[in-house]
Amino acid sequence: MKTKIISLIILFLLSISVTAQIDRSQQPKSGPAPKINLGKPQTFELKNGLKVLVVENHKLPRVSASLTIDNPPIFEGEKAGTTSLTGSLLGSGSKKLSKNAFNEEVDYLGARIFFSSQGAGLNSLTRYFPRVLELMADAALNPVFTQEEFDKERNKLLDGIKSNEKSVAAIAGRVQNVVTYGKNHAYGEFVSQETANKVSLEDVTNFYNTYYKPNNAYLVIVGDVNFKEVKKLVTKHFNNWGKGNVATANLPEVSNVAKTEINFVDMPNAVQSEVAAINTLQLKMGDPDYHAVLLANQILGGDFNSYLNMNLREAHGYTYGARSRVNDDKYIGSFKASTSVRNMVTDSTVVEIIKEIKKIRTENVTEEALKNVKAGYVGKFVMALEQPATIARYALNIKVNNLPENFYETYLEKINAVTIEDIKRVAQKYFNIDNARIVIAGKAVDVIPNLEKAGYKINYFDIYGNPTTKPELSKPIPAGVTINTVFDNYFKAIGGKDKTNTVKSTLSISEASLQGMTLEMTTKQMASNKYTTSMSMMGNIMSQQVFDGEKGYVAQMGQKKPLEGELLEKMKTSSFPFAENGYLNKATLLKIEPIDGKDAYVIKIGNDTTVFYDVVSGLKTGESITQKAPNGQEMTQTVKYQDYKEVAGVKFPHTIKMTMGPQQIDFKVKELKVNEGVTATDFQ
């Protein structure tokens, strides 16, 4: 598995993404002003405090229902994970029905019932709705929590936590919450292996008995139903649900920093940096500024044509997308502008994000920009009204957020009343550049040297949000270590030069999952520098690259293009099956740096390829290459080599993890042959 497969993967992924693009060059024409007819749901309340909202819609013979318990944020402390496990265990049958019997009946009725720690929901055909509602109520109000099911769900939770331990995006999100709200806040705490292991079955039962109560709950039913019949059904199945003490919010005070700073998390395995500028704010749906903030955020980073995306994606090519969002909240809200970018442009990204936030705070937006954003909101609002669930959701929002009854009836009026001056005013109030946290998760050795020049104080955190010291960026190369010794150690690690010299050809067949389908990669290599690889799905070859030592071609979706220019020259100077034989005259030993917690020699090959060799084992652990896409953007593709196994006396990696931008493809080698299955005709 060599560097040249990277080019094919890039072309393959680009071919997928191109088909998903839409033409944004033509702006839709404005239609006539919409006429809004906003209906209201019928409501009633049970003696236990359960509030019920019913929206009759007889267009289709279907019904949906959602039960929402409006609890405040719940801080779990050393037993974080209790909430998650409670939601997972709900729906495991009831006191009347076993889990299997419950699931079998739901499937038989063609329905869907789902649960969470703060409610439940269902989707059903009208004819089966009475029974499906009864099943949901039974499982929600008469749950059976067993030790066996608890152990299963906790193991699933632990597996999920473990799988995210090296996810840059997951860790970035976790640390963002920790530094913004604090670990002693419900919004800042997170579930860890340690806290999940402390949760017991008794904790889940106590949580359910404390927080699963009707007197702050709402049941919304939408679809082909009759109000009077629904009232009878709900009363029958929910009237015995015992009320309890309603939980109250007890959250610590949260504040922004005195001066904008950078909070950095070192992720040695990161190909990209996750960058976010964050500040907390007080904004509720009923606030006078609410509609102006919605529009201001849309202009800054809410859609494709926003300031942030036009700058970071279109103008600079740093990213596939940059966005901002405002989180209105009854307790404490937040503003965040974020993106994922190549490590080497992280510092520039910070500068550009601050620049665009400053722009909307100090410069008037154009009348055209404001007009377009308003039109977009009007269109979304009107389209949403075509869905019966919208009326119910709006009614629930009014109840939960204590909004005036005419909030949605005057929604468009308030959107259209927002002025250019309003946009600047709310941007200055809610989009902070003086007291913001800039949270970055990235590879320190690539990011920190330039980031230190940005002029902000840099605080360092580990992957759990704990303060730590500045990471060691690189280590000096020991005396006597050269490119030759690194390559010699590599060949010794995989079996020795004598053994590798006997390898005249290799055939590798690998599989990976991509977009729910199986992707197969077949790679053939032959001494004297011959190479071919192909990608196929469902038996159809999607992409192929062939090189016979002097010439070759790339084929995609039936289109064949000769190898030429820089790529052809690279292929000519390569050395298959072992690239190291051709590296010596082009390689530079740069440094030692940590890769996934282990020291690795970093060797630069030409201008665009970097290869990593483990200092202790000598094995090649990864490589990366930077190329320009057809749209001019630079893309960095990385490959990690793991799970070395011996074949014909030589060790080859059997797990190959490829990453380009947000896309990761993990190939597992299912067949590898040495000196068989390859002929000269394979490279024609």
C-alpha cells in the first residue's frame, strides 16, 4: 500500500462529491408575499398535570406523538451517564410485556416507538394508533429495569466512549463545553469511562423515579385522529401517572473570559484542526432581539453565502465549510463560529474568523444581503407550515418557553422589521471578539509555532479539558541517525533486505465501508516499478490507476486520462513494491515528533509527501500528501499503517486508515499474495 493510492482516493472521493453539488449560481426568483394561516392545536390537561396538545390532520392515515418532560439541565457529577443509561433502558419491555414481546408487537403493527430520559415518541398507522399509544404509555410509565439489560447498555455506552477517544471532532466538542461552562455545570460535564462505571442500576431507577413526572410534561399528538377519542385514550393510559416534585434549575454562574484567549488541545493524530470562537450569552426566544440575532447569524455564518463561508471556503480554500450558530436557551445560551481546516492554516483561520466577526460588528450589511436573508426565513417559515407537526411544535415552544400566544403569528412581521442598524447592534451585543474563547484541537507540532504569532494568550488543555502544559513540539535527532539508518531499520522490521529482495510482486485486496456500501480496493505491484490499483463498488470499477514503469493512465466513471506532468514524473521516480528503495535521493530527515503517543521519525519526500517511521519498532506508521483539487483548493490526505502481519517472510500492514478532510475510510486487507497472481499484462 503506497503513496500513489492517495491520488486515486482523492479523485474517487471528488467524483462522489461532485455529483452531490447543486448549481448555486442562479438565485430563485421571489414569489408573491405569503399569506399565513396559523392554526392552533386543541388542548386539555389531566389531573396529574400532563398537558396534551392535539393537531388533527386527515390527509394521510398516520399519527405521531411525542412526550416531552420539560426538566431543567441535570448535573450528574461523578455519575455522569445516568441520564443516558436511563433513556437506553426505557423501552426494554414493561411490567406487562417482556422486551421481546414488546418489540415483536411493535414490529407487527408496523409502528415505531422510541424513548429518552426526558420523554418518548411514536409513529403509527391510524388504525393501530390506540394500541401503539397504549404500548408507549405502558413502557414509559411501567418500565422494568433489569441488571442484565443495564449491563448490556452500559457496555454499549463504554464502547461508544472508547471509539471517540481519538476523534478530533468529538474531543474538540467536549473541551469546548468544558472550558465554556465548566465541569461543574450540566452543559460542561461529560460522560467518561470512569463516571459510566460508577453508575448502578439503582441510580437509574432513582433517576427515573425523580425526574420522569407528568406535572411538567407535554404530550403532542398529530395526525389522523379525533380529538374526543384522543382525550379518552390519553386519560385512560396516562391518568394514573403519579405526579411528583418538579425539578428546579440549580446551575452555577457562567461567564466569558476577561480577554480573548486561545484554548488549545494537542491531538497528535489530527490531520485538520477543529477551530471554534465561542462566547456565552443571555438570549431567549421571547427577547426583543431574538429575530434580529437570527438574521445577523445567518449573514455571518448561517448559510453557504455567509461571511465566514465565503471567506474561509471560497476565497481562501481553507475548508469545506465554515458556519456560526446562536443557541438561545432558557438558562444560558452561546454563540459559536466554527470550522475544520488544514493544520498549517489554523493561525490564518483564527485571524479570518475574528476579521469577519469584527466586520459584522462594525460595518453595515448591504440592503441586498439583509433582503435575501429575510426572504430565506420567510420561505422556510411558510414551507414549515405545510407540515402538521409544525403547528404542534410551535404550540409546544410557546408553552415551554413562556412565549406570547401570538409569537408565531407575528413572526414574519418581526423578521421583516429588522433593520441594517439592528444587525450591527445585536452583533456587537452577542458576537464577542473581546472576551471570546478560541478553542482549537489540532496537531501542536504543525499549529503552535504560527499560532503563537497571532498575539493571543494560549492555554493548554488535555483531551478531557484539564489544564496542562505546552506539549513538546519536537525532539532532536540523535547522533548517528540518518535517512539510511531509518530505512535500514524499517527493512529489518519487516523481515530484512534479503527477504524483501525476493518480493517481485504483490497482490492486495482490501475492503472498507463507504456511505453504507462496501468499497473494494485491489492493488498490484511488480518490481521494475509497475503499479495498478482500482476502486470498485458492487462489482463496478469506479476508479483505476495504471502505470507500466514509463506511462500510464487514470480512469474514472468510464473516462480515461493519461498520466502526465508532475504525477507522471513522480510515478517514474517511484520504486514498487517498496517505495523506500526510491526515496533516498529525494528524502530529508526533519525531526522526531509524537504520532498517536509514540515518537516517530519524520521524513519529507519531495515537496508534498511526509512519511513517518516509529522510532522503537522501525515500522512505517503513516504518510501524508498534499495535492490541489480541480477547484484549486489544497487537500491533505493521510494514510495510517497498522496491524502488520507476515506474508512469505515479509511483514505488510493489514489495516490502512485513510483520511481526507472529514472523510475517513478504514481498509482491511482480506487477501495479500506475494509473487503470485500478478502478470505484466495487468499494467497495460
